[in-house]
Amino acid sequence: MKNLDKIIDGKYYADKLLKKVHPLCENFFLKFNRKICLAVILVGEDPASRVYVKNKLLTAEKNNIKSIEIILPTETSEDELHKEIVSLNEDMTVDGILVQLPLPKHISEKNVINSIDPNKDVDGFHPINFGKLYMGNPNFIPCTPLGCLYVIKNELKQITGKHAVIIGRSNIVGKPMASLLLSSNCTVTIAHSKTKNLKEHCIRADILIAAVGCPEMIDDTYVKKDAIVVDVGINRLEPSEENKKSKLVGDVNFTKVINKVKKITPVPGGVGPMTIACLMHNTVKAAYKNEGQNFIDILEGYL
Ligand code: GUN
């Protein structure tokens, strides 16, 4: 197979999903005489978070989803943020609430996530939604792992019995990813920064998910021949002698592993667009459910 054919086009899969989401937004408007509404809260100045939020809001707009953007200064207290969330929880015209992470150090992410109405928790981070996922009865599923699963299942068709290794144990990616792959009958290993002999685990993976946050750490010595590699990392490399401009790279050294893999998601253009498409999907799901409608989940077949 030519190396070009090994690159998984995340934008293609995102468009494929959004083509199904879009008509649901139009139908919602006709049925309830209001647009589906997503509220996004950003606290502080983190430049990467600003870009992520902007992309989320742009995609919402393109799909006829109204968005409310609440930008708060870094000094915002936990109490002030809590009040914003309570007001969005109580607003019947708001369907989904997303608080962009990370939050400034003085605010407890745990308390903030707990205060979001679980029925509006389109990130799937609330303990009720997290618990439901782990019990095998998911409601809202975190967007990045959901997007990864969608891509993996489209690429591999059959994943029962495959060995999946996830590098990273975060609540946003690693843990929910493990639950999804377990439910899909994979044998799952979760590795992390304290794992001994990391390479020995990774080299056994049929499916390798890299969510370490370490630029280009995973090279060909970590990858089994014909594995499928999903790179969740987004790291900005500052300009150097070699590269005059700053550059986005993943956790995987793409150039070194491409000859060895069956398929790989690039950075950018891999997991990123799928994460946003899944957020739109979750928002539409929240809107229909909150209007008391029986929502037939278009991703059901992938779970
Ligand atoms: N920060 C990094 N990824 C995410 C995500 O999926 N949702 C939120 N709210 N914050 C994030």
C-alpha cells in the first residue's frame, strides 16, 4: 500500500457524520421553532483553548446550531463560574453546556464539571455520564474518544479480540477510550507516564492510541507492523533553526512510523475534526432529549 493511502482523513469522517447531524438541526428548528443552542464557557487566555473554542463555534454556526460564547477573565472565581453554569442549567433554551478545559489553577475542574446539568453535559464529563459509560449504558460520550472509535470502526470493521493499547489515562481521553474499546470487545491496556517498559506494551498493540502530550515521542520502535495508530496529541513546536515557522505535531513521529503502520491519523487533520463533529452530535442529542423526544442515536451502530 502506498504511504498516502495509509493516512486517515479525519475531515472526511467528520463531514460524513455532520451530513447526518445537519438535517437533524434543520428538523429541530421546524419542529420547535427555535435553534438548537450550545453554550461554551472559556476562562482565561490559553491560546490553544481559544482556537479550539473558535473552531467549535464555527462548526456550530455552519450546522444551524446557535451558540452562546461566554469568555471570562483568568481571575474569575469558582463561585462566579458556578453562577454562570447554574444560569445556563436553568435556561430552557440552552441544550448543551461546555466548559473548555483546562481551567485556571485556582478553580476546581471537578467542582465545575459536577455543577453542569448531566442532561446538558455534551462533553460527557459529569460523573453520571462517566459512570453510565463505564456501566455499558452510555448517554453522552466524551467527544475525542467517540471520534476515535468512529474512525477505528470505519477503518477496521471488525475489532473484536484486537489488542488496543492506550497511552494516557486522562478523564478526557484515556479512561473513556478504554471503556469504549472494552465494550467493543477489545483487550485493553492503559499505559501512562509511570508505566514500566512502555515500548514492550505498545509494540503488542493492533490498535495504538497515543494521548501522552509529548511531541513526536512515539516512533517506529513502539509500533507493531500493520497496526492502526490514532494520534490524539496536539503539540505546537516553536520555530527553530530547522523550521522557521511554528508547527503542529502529534504524539507520534509520523515520518518514522508511516512505513510500518496499516493506517494512521495525521496531526492536524486527523482526530481534531472528528472531536468537533462528535460535539455537534452530542449537542443535537441533548436538544432532542431535552424536548422529550425519542432520539435515535446515529452513532448507535458504532458503540
Ligand atoms: N480540552 C481538551 N479537550 C477538551 C474537550 O473535549 N472538552 C473540553 N471541555 N475541554 C477540552
